[in-house]
Amino acid sequence: MWHPEQVSKQQIAFVRKLYLAHVIDDGKHNLLSLQKLTGMPRRTVQDALAACSDIGIEVAFIQDGARNNSGYYHIQTWGPINSAWVGTHLQQIQHLLNIPAV
């Protein structure tokens, strides 16, 4: 499907957003757990989450505790993206992003 040597930075950024949305939709994750799961730097995860709305995916942070960072991310809507397609192509996405399959 994708050949890493032929993929642009914009395509990588798009696929990263899809992957993070899939992970968030699959469980309750905060910034730290997303970093550990993906191996991505904190700033990369933050930037990708902030830019998800660019492709129609709406991500919300659900406050769950007294502290500002206590809580988890939640996908409010996938917008025009087919979440089932992401799940079907998960291994290819992980390979492209150099994320080990779990």
C-alpha cells in the first residue's frame, strides 16, 4: 500500500492523525499513555491531536480529576473518515510510522 521511501511529510502527518484517533477510540488515553504506546515525542502527539480537526476528526479532552492534566482523550466524531478502514489497515499504518505492532 505505502512505501516509506515514497511517502511525503504531509502523508505521514495525515496517517499519524488517523493512528492516534484509532488508539484514542480504542481506550482511555492521556498524553503520557499515548507517548508510551506510540513512541512519539510529547510535542508530536500534541501537535497531531491539535491538528486532527483539519481532517474532520474532533478530539476532546475529558477532565477526570482535580488536576488539569487528569483525564483522557475522546473522539467526538470521525467526520468524513471511515474508522473501520483505519482498523483494517492498522498494521500498514504502524509499519509506515515505525510503531511496533502490539
